[in-house]
Amino acid sequence: MPKIKTLTLNNFKFFHGKEEINLERNNLLLYGENGSGKSTIYWALYTFLQSVFKQDNEIKKYFDRTKNENLVNRFSSDTSESSIVVEFERENHSTYTNQISFNTINTKDGNNIKEAVRASDFLSYKLLSKLYDFSNSEYLNLFPILEQEVLMHINFRTNFTKRDGSAGSVNAQEWWRYIMAGLNPHPKMHEQEYKDFVAIIERFNNEMKYFLNKIIQSSNEYLTTKFKLPIGLFFKYQPCKFNEFKPGTKSRSWLTIPPKIFITTEFDHVKLAPHPKKVIYKPHTFLNEAKLSAIALSIRFAILEEKYLESAAKILVVDDMLISLDMSNRNTVLDIILSNFKEYQIIFMTHDKMLFEMAKQKIKDAGQDNWKLMEMYESEVEGIPRPYIVKSESYFDKAKKYFLLKEYEIAGNFLRKTTEGFCKAFLPRHMQYGSDCSALDLSGLITKCIEYTNDLGIDNRIFTELSNHRRFVLNPTSHDTYDVPKFNSEVGKCLSTVEKVLEIKYEVIIPKTTELNFELSDATDTYTFNIVVHDDMKLIKLDGIVSVLSKGRFNYKMLKNGIQLTEDSDILIKRLYDTIYRTSDKAKNTDFWEEVMLTDDSSKLNILRIY
């Protein structure tokens, strides 16, 4: 399967001169500050792939300084070339190169790029915002979004024959463009030419309905199993029509009326009565932004799965798509991308430093070593703005580097940043704030880590050791004057401690809204516990210690022989299970991991215990 080896941008948009980005078939995680030219990479790849659908003159205008639509870097000389060049490499190390420029366009030669277009996708924040861009009086119509973003990536099962007898394409966008153009000059409605055109529209409608039927199940699976939302998704297709009567007249319009794909949802909530209250015909009038985002992403991921091509170059470009999502949904989407699309070459770009660091940690936790981590900044060379791309180092890597350079004050600062970042990722969000709702400083965060691990029954000496370092190395006010040999020793010890802290494994394995259950009996009765989790729960593993399940708020209902008795809450599922187990008949396993079940599929909680 081909993947991008190098992407070379020459005087294109923000890139002045020639810049080669060497991916070596790897994925790319890129942090780019605003104004650094990050979006240029997005548009370069998009323009490159979309060129297979355009005439040469439409492509050349992007590289022609005389055209208003040109994308040539404004600081480049009038005689310098502007181009986008992509070198692909197969698994057997053979390569091929394609280019678009004013003088060279070879993306339409053969099928390599055509197949790559069909198998690839581009996701940005605009994708999510389009589902919110409907007034309360409107129904949520998916077709305009598909027309702009998706049709070019979809192939129908058959092609069509054009008016002049030439063969059309299997590509859905080519079908739609042909239908939209209509018939001009107008034939008689009884003539074969007219009948053939109407037949093409009917086939288009059938292919669109077939496509929607193929993605609806997968869309719903993403909503319920990945986003953990009690939402059912339905499509209602209103067919494309042609040459309808003009309103209020008996004359024909000779226009093509686009189809409509109305999105309807069913919100499965215990407090809502059955149909019709659970059915939401205008989802954007009831569901919040997070749920609408989950719907948009579920549909898009289902489409991406549907157009999978085994042998094609599959590129998934994600540009600041997650900036509008809350932390839980960011986690979910990152997990989906990393786990469901491993065969794609992923190019993930963001200007959000926190999201960038979060993605780095996710990649590390997933054990994926096929990523290049880069950072991008705006710089100037001889007064001309241009991007500066550098390999990304973690704060801890920087701390080690500056420690070796004997820049102890700088090393201490990066150790502090490392520790703060770890504590914020490790602790539940509600534990990161004080009683006055203000964010805790490093001292407070470390103290909370000690309390947190103590409550979980984990040896917390490593955090106590970290707290001792906080008083000197990690204290930003302590570096004005110091004894160099002593400080060398202290920073070295702190490095060692922080390194051990970073070896702690933790990962969300039970997202909030997950439903669990377990059943225990005594001599006469059976007790069932139905649990709804309200916090993300993490699996935590320290070196040499058995992994444990973190705290998390949840509600549970206790049923005795099928009849509900009580409704309560607890902070540890293990504590709840152990308490009930002590008074049971001991017929079940003493280990809650073996008896607590995931309600969705009745599997044991133990399947989530990945370490």
C-alpha cells in the first residue's frame, strides 16, 4: 500500500522557496501556531488530490500569477516555479512521484491518485459547524454537506451514458454535475433523449439511497458504542427531481431540484415517553453542540469506512477538527482515529498546544511508533515570512537536554511543565480545582495525586518524592542563586523521579455514560445492581503493582429478585462490589473484574484490563 514519502511545496501559499517535508511513510502529528502556515499543508494536499477532477486549465490557474485565483507565494520572484510534488513509496520501497504546477500536471495519469482520492478524506472544524448552521424552522438536510465534502470521494456501482453517447463516470460527483447541468437545448418530453436523462436521475436516486443504507448502521454503531450516546440516527431521502412545474403555473422549469437527506434522531431517555416524544425531527433544536458533533463525526467515519480501498494510498487529513469539542469527546475521537484507521496515513494538525500534547500521549499509550511529531512556527528569512518546521520534543526531553548542557534553571522549568502536564492528565478533572473553584498550582496538584493514589490503595511514595523536589527544583522562585554542584545533584535526582512518574500507565477504559451491572445472591434472594457511570474511569498501573480502576462518580440501582429497592451512588465500583460480596453466598468470583459486566454486550469488565 503506497504512503507519502515526501511532500515538497515550492512557492505555494505561505511556503516561500522549496520546502520538503519528509514523512518516510509515517503519520504526522503537527502543532502549528496561528499564522505559521499549517493550513497550507492541508490545502496543498487537498488541491493535489482534487486535481484529478479538474481540467488542466482549472489546475494551472492556481500556479499562474496573472490569475486572481492563484495560490503562488506573493514573495516569490516572477520567474520562480510554484508547485506541489508528492512522492509515494510502496511497502516494497518502490516509489512514484506526481506533481501539479503550471507546466506539469500528471496526477490524472494512471489510477494511483484517482484511487487515493476515493479512499482519502479531509476533516476540519468546518465539518462540525455545518450541522449547526440551520435555523429552527429548517430541517437538517445532509445533502449540501455531502455535495461539498463527500460526493467526490464516492463511487457508484455503475457509470452513466452522457447525452452525446460518451461514457460517464462511476464517481458520484460526476453524476451530480451532469444531472445539475440539465438538458439544453430542451428536447421534447416524449423523445428518447429526455427519457434517458430522467432514467439517469432515477438511477442516481437509487444509488444515493443504496449508499445511505450502507452507512446508517455503521453511523449508529459509532454513536452508541464509541460516543456512548443513547441516540438513534435515521435518514429520510427526498429524491432528486427534474423539470417540475413552476409554482402556480402550468409551465415546466427545466431545472434539476437537488435531493434532500433529512436527519432524524431518536433520543432514548428513560424520562421521555415512547414515540413521538423520543423522535426528534429537527435534532439541532434539541441536541447540544457536543451531541451534534458526535452525529457529524459518526456519519463521516462511517463514510470513510465505506469507501475503503485495500491497495490505494489512504490519507486522512485532520485539521483543527477537535477544537470545538470538550475533553471527553476529544478523547473519544482520538481513540477512534488511532484504533479504527491504522491502515491510513494520518496527518493530524492543530494550533492547540494542549490538544497536541494530549495526542502525543495517546500515541505513546497506543504504542504506535509510526508517527513523526513536528512543530511549526512563523519565522523570517531575509525579511520574508516563511514557516519554520522542527521535530517536536517533549518537555521532559528538553529537560534532559538542558540538564546535559548544564542549563539547570531551564531544565528545572521544563521539569515543572512536565510534572504539571502529567498531574492534569492523571487526575480526574474535578480534583484539579480548589474549594474556591480556582485551578490548583503544582503544589496542590501533587498533593491531590498523593490523596488520589492513597484512596485507590496505590503506593504513593513516588508522588511524595516528587513533592520534595517541588520545594527546590520545581519551584520557579528558587533559581535566582544556587550552589552549582548541589543544584546539579538535585536536578539529576528530580529527573530520575519524574522519569519514574512518566512510567505510570493510565488510560480511560470506561467512558462516562457507560452502563454496567453485576448480580450476587445470598441464601434466599438475588440482588442485581445496574450502574450508570458519570465520570471517565481510568485503568492505572504502576511498575510492579497490579493495575487498579480509578474513582469515578456513578449511580446505581439495587434490585431484589427483579424489584427495585434502592438507588444510591458510590465512588469506587470495587468498594461497592466488595461490600455486597461479603454478605453474599460467595458463589461468585471474589474479583469484581470477573463479575461486573458491560451492559451493552454482557462481556466481563476484565476484557478492558489491558495491563
